[in-house]
Amino acid sequence: MAFINAIPVDQATGDVQAMYTQSQRDLGYVSNFTKVFSHRPHVMAAWRGLVASIRSSQDPRRYELATLAAARALRNSYCMLAHGTRLRQQFYSSSQLQAIANDFTASDLSPADIAMMTFAENIARDAAAITAADVQTLRGHGFTDPEIFDIAAAAAARCFFSKLLDALGAEPDANYAQMEADLRQTLMVGRSISSSEDEQVRSDAGER
């Protein structure tokens, strides 16, 4: 489930209990990534606030695509599966999303979307290698400077979250096993999905 022990759901109190309740309300279960934050729920609260502020000024589809590109570069299955699920539910068919996740440069995305995802991917891989010409390329595709900031913020924020989850061994929730098999395999670029929901139940009960 993770390399660190989480506070079991049935033993949670205060801010941890509130955090678990919100995950249950949002997802229908307490996610593995939420449990990782159980020792520092104030960090989760700060993260939620940061993401909400970054997303508030962006087109939802483009935010998800930029996030997917960054997660792909970071080889983080959890974020690929989570944001891939949103893209699948709201914007693309399974085959369309699989093509994007495999190689967005060869997909049916617009040139502007491809440029945006390339920028986000490059930030996650090596932000120090970004040049003024890269930013100018985005301007050439119609992006304004505030929009370019938003893309960079989405990619940079993903670096924090994806790297934290992988550093602590958080496995993608067993729930993602319900996704279409081919798409699921494409989105699993790093850690494997938790082997069963039974493990999640045992974790909630405090068993290891």
C-alpha cells in the first residue's frame, strides 16, 4: 500500500478524520494517497488549496491534459490513472485517450494542445532546460502569458504530488482496475495498482 504506516480509518480523529471523510465523499472510499497524508493533514489541505487555485483559471480539459503530460514524464501511475479517468469520463473515448497517453504528438489533438503538453512534459523532465523559445512557441499557438503561467503551474505542482506519492510508495487504488484493460495498461507508467480491494480494507483496519 505504501512504505509508511498510515493512521487507520477507524482510528482517525480530528483533521485526519475530516480528511478521510472528504475522500470518502469525493471518491466513495478513502484513497491510498489520502492515507499517505494522514500524519500531515495540513499539507493535504494546503495541496488542495494550491490545486484549486491553479485550476480555477484554466480550461478543465487543458488542465487535465497538461497534468497527464507531466505525470507521464514523471512515470507516476497514480496521477496518470486519476487524471486519465477524468479525461475518459468527460472528454475522450478510451481509444482516443489511449492514443494521447501513448504518444500525444501523434494523436488527433490540435497543434496547440500538443505544444501545451510538450511544454508541460518538458517542465517535469527538466525545467532548467526550458528556453524563451519554448515559451514563444506557445505564444505562436495563441496562448497568452497568463495561460502559459497556468500550464507551468499545473506541471510544476504535479512534480510535487507525483514525486511525493512515489517516494512514499503509494500504490494506485484498486478501484482503477475497473478501467478498460488496454487503457489501464497504457496509463500504468510506474507503480502497479493495489492488488485487491481486500488489501485496502485490511489497511483501513490497521493490519499490515
